[in-house]
Amino acid sequence: MLDKAESYLLRSSKVALDMMLSSPGERRLVGYVAGAAFASLVYVAWLAVERLPGTKPDVGLSLVIAFFFWLASGFALTLLLMIPPWAVAVWAYRRLQCHGELYFALIAAILTFVLGCTTASLAPKPLFIEDQTFLEGAVLAVERQGICFVIAGLVFGSSYWRLGERHIPIRCHKV
């Protein structure tokens, strides 16, 4: 009896979500925002866990510092700067009609890596850090955060596909 009730609840919530997000544009917006949120969670968790192996781990402080770096070191800016190239990637997907989850995950990983390393290099640095050129800053970002950017991008693209693009009927993809 409980399984039937749960099944009914899940189906009715899916129908309600489908009714709320009737247009492809709304689904894509929800997919982008949710993907950005999941990618941000991956980034913040990565930075917090990376900081924890100290002598006395403090999870709360690690999360606060990781959130500060999410905001100040350029990942939030990366997600904002990614909007125009992401629109081009969605347009290209409608033209190509290739495997969606793989396509969006790879495009998002590449965009997040390139834009993340660029914004991390351009982000303001504290006064006690010596001056560095743009290229030195980008190389440093690749060494310190490159894997994190790629994983966050993969999560972003996969989340976007699952929540935004996968449910759009094929007739809406025709250009």
C-alpha cells in the first residue's frame, strides 16, 4: 500500500513540475540554475575537504573559507561568464542532435576549466602574495584547481541535461 502511495506521489509531483515548466526556455533556465548550484556545491565541497587535512579540522570554518573563495576567487564569476557560450552550446546541440548527456558534460567541463582558470588568474589577490603575470596565474589555477573545475563542469553539464534539456520534445529542437 505504501509503495502505491509513494508511486502516486512521485507521478503527481512530476506532472506538477511538467505543468509548471511547460516551455523549453523555462526548462533550460531551471537546468542552468540547478546545474550551477550543483557545480558550486562540488567546488565548495572540494575546497573545504582540501583544507581539512590540517592538524585540527574545523568543518564549519572550512566551509566558510570555501564559500568565500567560491565568491572571491572567480568561480561565481565563471558561472556568470559561461551564460553566452552556454547559449551557443545549446544552439549547437539542437543543430547536431548528438548524445546529450555526454555532449553537455564535455562542453561544460571545457568551458568551466577555461573560464575558471581565466577568472582565477584575474581575481584579486591579497597584498602578501607577490605579483604575477596572467599566464603565471592561469598556470597556478590549473595546478591548484584544474581537476576541481573539470569535475564541477561535468556535474554542471550532466545536471543541465537531466533537468533542462532531456525533457524537451524533439520537435522543439528543430531549428
